[in-house]
Amino acid sequence: MLGAVRPLDAHSLPTADALSRVLAVDVRSTVDVPPVANSQMDGYCMRARDVPVAGTRLPVSQRIAAGHVGVPLAVGSAARIFTGAPLPPGADAVVPQEICTRDADTVVVGEVPRPGAWVRARGCDVATGTVVLEAGHRLRAQDLGQAASIGVAALTVVRRPRVALLATGDELTPPGEPLRPGAIYDSNRPMLRALLEGLGCEVTDLGRIPDQLAATRAALAQAAEVHDLVLSSGGVSVGGEDHVKPAVESLGRLDMWQIAIKPGKPLAFGALRRPGGGEAHVIGLPGNPVSSFVTFAVFVRPFVLALQGARDLAPLTLRLASASTWGRADRRREFLRARLDATGAVELFPNQNSAVLTSAVWGDGLVDNPAGQTFAPGDLVRFIPFASLLT
């Protein structure tokens, strides 16, 4: 799936608006941060050599606040200085005010400073020419702060993927409407829309598609015209009312169908032809809500991030002790809903059925369990937190 990805085009965006977007080009600093040496503390700055012993008294020759520039420091004097204020020429050390005693126009320095004490050197954070943020990096709040600290007002980022979302199934009913006999509420579309938007996608919700081949074909063909990705839920298995697979095959190609994981076996991936040329990616997720949730986390998330040019696609995986027993080895790789208990061990939800969405609400991650493997309390398991798997 990742091999089929070609990153989308890029555009410029104000730095303040670029949260969660992916950089298209490196950000290189044209300034030093800080631009001049400045004080880390409220206190007094001086020449270190002018204080040979603790208790030395120096005249206070000036006062320097942040945002203001002092005059060259007279030999044998000190300057009152505040956090962030630039050191005046001649000063090479700061002594915090707690260690000094002010007496009218003089100060008694309570310790012998070393050169550089409590001073932020010019460029100690960022030196001119340094790449502070690399292309392919997904921007966090601290990254925006870093860009702003070097004066960057706009960033070149990959545009948001345009994703069409649809669900198949005659049984689906929108929340808020009365349930007719045999129907269920549609939980997948609100869940998948939220997951897509959380990854920076522009989502078009096409609603519920009837269990009819013609209707499925028409919806997929329309969605492919203006979207980068078409994401469907349901209709990808082998039942008589599952029409996504034949619809995709008739409108483009199916590169993958059915994978050896549980839950989520009937996952489909391929491409849909556009009438004017080109293709839209298509991913068909299973209809069971937990299967849809897990396959989104494992397959759709890295795919969508790759469309945006992101390089770091692998979620954080922890090796932790299990607090539960799993005695039912499966021939498929399993993703079990779990959470950390008060001791930091991994506890499984009692019911791992793919229709029980409560397991994902209760849990805070997945256990990635290899095929054919059981485990007991104390055994190490691979735990993937939702915090890194869904964002």
C-alpha cells in the first residue's frame, strides 16, 4: 500500500495555521537564537574577574530590562539585569539576585561567578544555517514555536488529502432516527470521519450506500472524480450482498483483498479510474465496527500520512508485561484491545469479538500478538498505545 503512494502537492501556510500538517521542505534558520547573549535570571551582570572573592561590593552603573540594550559595562561595576535582557558589552557573567544584596547604588555579590554563569550564549538554541525542522515532519505545537523563534511566518506543507467516506449496508440507520426491525445504528461513519479529520484530511461524507452493485459502482465512480482516496466501510466480504469488491474491479483494479489479521481479514485496496485520466486510491474496510477501527489504525493511518509526505509512520510500540491470559492462539496475527492497569501491566478486554466496540472505548491501546501465540500473566507483549496509533 505504501509503495503506491505519491505525496500530494504542497502550498504555503501561515505558521500559526500549520498544526498537524506535514512539511514539504526543510526549515533552515537564517538567524541565531538567541541573537545575542542574554541573562537567564533576574540579577546582576558583571565581569567575572571583578569579583575575586565573595562579598565584593560593586557600584551599579545601569539597569537593563528585556527588550532594551545597555551601554558598555564600566570596569569594576555591575548592571541590574532581568531575565532575557541582553548582556552589555564587557559583561560575561550573571549572579542571581537571591545571592546578591543591594545597598543603595551598590551591590554586594555573594559568590564568585565563573565566566558564562547564568548566561545564554548567542546561538545556544539555534545557530544560523541549522535545519530546525525536516521535510516529512508532522508539525506539533512545539514545532510551530520553533519555526516562529527563527522568524518564519509561513511554512511549505503538503495539502490535506481529500477523502470520500461511505458506508454500505441496508441495515444502517443514522443516529437519531427510529430503528426499524433488523436495522442497526451506523457507528462506523462518525468514527471514521473523526479519525480521518484527526489526521488532517478533508472529508466528504457520502452517507449510506444501498446493498446494490449498481449503487455501489455509481458512488465509487462519483467519489473517484475529485478525491485522492475513497474509504468505504462494509461490503468487502464474500456474501451475496457484498458489492465493493466487484465494483472496484469493474471501475479500476484491486491490488489486495483479504489479509491474515484478526479482526479485519476482508480489507481491500486498489485504485479507481478517473474519467479524465489518473486514479484515486480506494480502501475498503470491514463492516464490523472493531474491524473497521483496527484496520484504520493499522493500514489507513500510515497510508494517509504517507499521502501527506510524512516519514515517521510507525506507531510507538512498547514491550510490557501482560496482566491477562490469552490461551486461544490463532493462525492470524491478532490485534487485541487492551489497557494499562495501575501497575503498568497490559490488561485485555474480556470480550474480543469484532462487533464489540466497547472494547475500543474501554481500552487505551492494542496488543499486537503474532500468529499462533498465547501468553500468560508476566509474559511480555507488544502494546501499541492509541495515543500513537490514531494521531
